[in-house]
Amino acid sequence: MSDETNDEISRESVYREMYNEARRHRDHEFTSSTWFVTLLLGILGFLLTARFGNANSPNNWDGFTKNCPLRIGVIGLCFCIALAATLLAAACHQRYAEIRGWLNSQEPKYKRETFSPKCHIVAPQLVYIVTPWLVFVTIVLVVIT
């Protein structure tokens, strides 16, 4: 085997591993955002059930509205969850963009000349950042009213 063959195999292996790493970061961005939003939706569902629950069961919402530290604690917990979701999604996207940039620079010249990625008006990762905050605002509105 010549040095050129070893060099070419090594280059392809590195490209393939970097591609898999980029995909892992992109998938982690999606799954972590999904879990955090699901957690926030669960808290919202609990709060809505406590407030507007079954008419036959006792309403404990009055005790919740009179307990200010509990309300602040719920809002603080939800804020931390939304912040964690945002920071994790941003970090994963940043790392994905770095790896994707490297992968794009390694593409063959003909592909770089004939293919250019489409720019979206609204970036898809914006959904991962905005959704937890929308649920957080809804939780705050339920807690304070």
C-alpha cells in the first residue's frame, strides 16, 4: 500500500466520524429540547388540573395562591428548566455549526460550486429556543392569576 492510499483512507474516515459527530449534536439538540419542553408541559398540566380540576373534588388552588414562596418556587423552577433548555440547544447548535463548517470545507470542489445550502427565513433551531419560553410564560400566567 502506498502512502497516498493510507492518506486517502484516513481522510475519509475522519470525514465520516466528523459527520457522525455533527449528526449526534443535531440529534441531541432536538431530543434535549423535547425532554425539557415535555417537563414544562407536565408542570403546566399539573397546574391547570389543580386550578380547573374536577368539580366534585376539593379545590386546593386557593391554598396555592395564598402561598407566595411556593408560587415563586414554581416560577423559579420553570425558569431554570427553560434556561437550561435554551442554553443546551444553543451549545449543541453552535458545536453542530462548527463541525458542519469544517465538513463543508472538506467537500469536493464540484459539490461546493454546484450546491449551496438554502437559507431559511426562520432558522429551525429557533423553535428549540422559543418553545420552552412560550410554555414558561404560560406557566407564569397561570401561577400569577
